[in-house]
Amino acid sequence: MTTNTKRANLAPLLVDVAVPVGGYYLLKNGFGMSTLAALGWSSVVPALRTAWGAVKERTVNGLAALILFVNVVGLLLSLVSGDPRLMLAKDSGVSSAIGIGILVSVALGRPMMTAAMKPWVVKGDAGREEAWGRLASGSARFRRAEKVFSLVWGVVLLAECLVRVVGAYTLPVDTMVWLGTVILAVAMALGFLLSGALAAGPMAHMVIAEAKGSRSTAGTPVPVQV
């Protein structure tokens, strides 16, 4: 395991997710900015990352684009006011935006949640990093599991959104104020459980086996022709 490899794996998560999300809460709760202002300023990093990828690298940075999309949805929903049930229902808008973005990435053959999962599978180990690359390019089973991981999260988040919207319009407002948090927590737990069992776990086993096989092959002495 090398520190440089580990940092390289975690860097996209820190820049594309932790910085804008952490920035939002820091600006809103730490500096007392309004929701609208905090969302706007925290959108700067993902907006720049998305623009840089499109112009310089001729690719779309999936995580940065997703965070930007979520922030834009949040900005639009922050303008909604008045009806308390509508205010409760709008809280699920972020989940639906993320879920839709993830499902679209799967349909395009570029599952977005891979960037979030990979660091925890390779664990900064150079051998596992190389094994991941070989499997990603040569194993249909591995690529299928990669898509399943993102698919599970997309479906779970959309289902969580649907349940909260239904609850917002069928249950008492006071009940949904606390129940919404419970629903989100259950959805997250379900997402981790299903994605781990159906995709992340099998992928980790494949990566470990591939890395061990590569090391065994590398350590096998080559017969000398006499």
C-alpha cells in the first residue's frame, strides 16, 4: 500500500463531493448564509470541475456534474415556500436528482458510483489498483457488477424520494418532520447492504483474487531452456 496511490484514489471524492457538500454546510451553518447563497457558492467548485473536464479533457466529470445538478435542483426548490406539505416533499428533490443522475450514468455505460466505491475496494494498494484496471477492461462479470452497484443506489434513492413524497401528503406534518430523517437513514442502510452484497463484495473478491494471481505469476521462476 502506498500513500500516493491512496491519495490519488481519494482525491476525486474529496474534490468532487466533500468540498462542495462541506462548503455548503460551512457557509450555511458556520457563516450564517442563506440556503440560496450557500448553494450558489458551493456550486462554484463542481461547476469549474465540470467546465474544465468538458473543455480541457473533452470529458464530463460525473461526480462534479452530479453535485452541480443537485445544487441547481436545490436552488430551484429553495424558491418553493408556503405549503408545509410541499416544503416537506421538496426535501426529497435532492435524492431524486442524485438517483436520476446515477441511473443516467448507468444507461450511458459510465456508472457514476464507481468513483465512490473504488477507494474502499483497492485500499490504496498498487497491486489491487492494477488488478482493478485489468478486470475493468477484460472482465464482463466485473463490469456488470460495477453497473449493478450504481443501479442499486439509483433505485434506492428514487424509492426513498417516492416514499417521502407519499408520506408528505398522506401523514400528519408533525409526523413527517421526524419520519423523513428515519426514511433517509433506512434507505442509506438498505443501499449499503444491497450494493455491498450484490456488487461491492463480489468485486472486492475478484480484485483480491486477480491481484494474488498476478503476484503468484510474477513470482514463478521462468524455466531455462538448455
